[in-house]
Amino acid sequence: MIRCVKAAHTCHLLGVQTSPDSEKHNMLSFAGITQKMNSLEFSFIFFILVPHTISFGRCHDISFSICWMDNNHVLERQDVNIWLNDNALGNIRKEGKVTSLTVSPGVKNKLTLQYGGNVEAWTLRINQWTKFTEIRGRQKPQKKPTSATKGFLAMLSTTDVFACENSTLFLYQDDHFFLAIGHTMRFPIQLESRSTSMLLVSWMENPPSSSSFTVNLYHSELGSYNTLNRDTTTDNHYRFTALESCSNYVACVETETLTCLSTITDPDPPRDFEVTSFNGSSMSLAWDCPENNKLSFFLLTTFHLDGLNHVTEEVLSMHNENDFVFMLSNLEPCGRVRFGFQTVCQKGIESRYSKMVLNDGNSALSSIEALRQSSFSPDNYTLIWEVRNTSSISSFRVHHQGELQGSTLSTSFTVGGLLPCQQYEARVEAMCGDGVLMSSETIAAHTGPH
């Protein structure tokens, strides 16, 4: 995610503004962790990387997770923690229960374990298209659980889903803790819907019961996941509200396990999207940041139109520059374009798009507006209309009952030689260049009595 600030014409990484004193305190507080992470990166380069490949067999309905469990309050000790992409997971846990967290595919995920005086790290790359996951690290994962890990997993009931049940690889195991990765095609939590400020999750009840469920919501802040909401419900679904747009959250449901789903909320749309200049062959667009300034990038869709407002071509442009201006050049003399603009929020291969903000571009400049009948007699009627800009219009063609009656450079036309007290269909077309239709409007016209 990036934070967008138009006034300064810059985009910077999301962060929390603090005072110099608090920043100094934070730097001192995290100095030990930073030193460990930096030394880890240094040693990680010089050790031989060991790749492991897992075949999924299917590329759909798969949830890849990391799973862990501790007893004797192992993860509450200061010298034990897990990081996923440099975010500490120590707060996401339940003593004596298997915890699982989904991992975003399509990107490199960094998993780090600090256990006592040792720090180990692995990189996970999940590719949904080739159905393989690559794992690299100094310590080779184990395919078989130890007796202690088997004891942990034996605590699960036959109806509970172990989120790492397939192709399980154990990264660390001892008598009080294990860390593993794997996947399942029956992940028990599902994201039903979302908005810019809401997440609705549901889960399976195995077996259905009237007992209550504990739900938790976590939000990443200052390198760790902190509890944002904790509640209980007797339903098999829960709606988290009052959330920030384009933000990463972890929603957890506690049954016999603590199963967590990582996802993002929808972004806010960009503001003040407008055409700032147009000279016939080029056009400039400008906009302002979304309301809370959070986004991954902007997406501009250029709709090329024909004279009947049908889209003949769509051109997509990703825009993550910091000048908030887009220039469309080499526009054809009789070309008509309309624009749609969206904020995009992305995490791994998951992309969420804001509501599209539309702009008429130059399509409205040559559009026939306010077409109406201004007068009539027993044998004729007169039409008038308006056009915002006639610079690109070479003539107007007027049709009566589907037949061409004539052309004019004016914005009015009289059709004569008609019968009294009759109703007719009239159509006016705006033309550009050598017969290129720019706009067309139709109304019902009539003559009067003798």
C-alpha cells in the first residue's frame, strides 16, 4: 500500500506519524529485533538455499496457510515470535489451540521464526498457475510430525479442519511448539462480502450447535498484528464494521482451532476527477487522492465511442505516478472518448477496485442536447437543438421518417411539405469530417391543424 498526498505531489509508504521523542522510543524498543532481522538477512545470503516443491494437483479452491501451536505460554516469552513479511504474529494465537493464517499467493512471502537465541527464515512462493510452491531456507522442512506434534494434532476433533492438512511441511517442532505450512481445499472460513468499511465472514459449524463462537479482528500496526475487535456470537457469520478502506485485516474464528483469514477492504474512489485541458488532439486529466489516501495504484479506462455512444474499444492504463495528471495525446480529429477512473488496492494476487468515477471526456462536447420542436404549422415543423462545442462538427443532418431531409450548419431546421395533424419521427445527427457520425438524437414531432 502507498499513502497518497497530492498537496506535496508525493506518495510514501504507509506509516504512523509520531513525535520525535516517541520515534526515538520506538527505535530503541525495536533495535534488538531490527538487529536480529538484519543479521538474519546477512546470514541468509551466504547459506545454501534448499528448495522444496509441493504439487497442489488443482489450482482452484485452495487455501495455503501457515499453522502453529504452543503450550506453556511459549509465544508469550520475549525471545519467541513468528514474523510473516516482517509483521509479528505473536498476538494471533490461543493457548493450546492450533492457529492457522492464510498466506497470499503470487508473491514472495517471508516467514521468520525467533526461538530462543536462534533465528530462522524461509521464503514461500506460491504459484497458482503452475500449481507449485517453492520453499527456501537454511533448515530443511520435515514431512513427518514428531510425537509431540502428533499429540497436538490429536487434540483436534474429526470434524475440525487442519488448515495445513495437505502437503504439510513442518518448519520447526519441539515438545511445546510447532510451525508448519500446507494447504486445504476445505478451508472453514469464507469471506462473504466486503466494502470500504466492512468485512462479512462466515464459517462452518461441525457439527451444528447452539454454542457461541469467539471472533477476533487484527490490524497490522508498527510491525505487529494488534487486536482491533473481539466479540462472541451464536451465529455462523459475523460482520466487522467501522474499518478503514484499503487496509489489511486478519479475521479469526475460534472453535477447536483458531482459524484466521487475511484479506483487505475495498478502496475509496478517487476524488475530483476532471478534464483540465482539451485542444482537439490531446486532453489532460487530473484528480485528487481518495478520502483516506490509501491505495496501491490508480487504474484509468479510456472508452472509445462511436456516434451512437457504443464502446468500440477499451484501453486500460495503470497509473502510480506522483503528479496526479494524465495526458492523452494523438487523439483522432473525429474521435470521441469517455473515461473511467478507479483506485486499486492490491495484496498478493488479490486486487480490489473502487467504484468507477466517470468523466465524459470530449464525448459530451459534440453531443446533441435539448433537441425539441420549437414551432409547427399545418404543413411543417421546426426543430432546434444545442451543442456545447461545434468546432469538430462539419454539419448537422436532419432525417424525417428515416429519410434524409437536408444538412445545415445551424442548430435549427424546418421540415416542410407535410400533412396537417400528423405525428412524425425526426432524427438529428452531428457529423464530423467526411461523414463521421458524432452524435444522434431522435424525437417525435407533429404538424398542426388548418
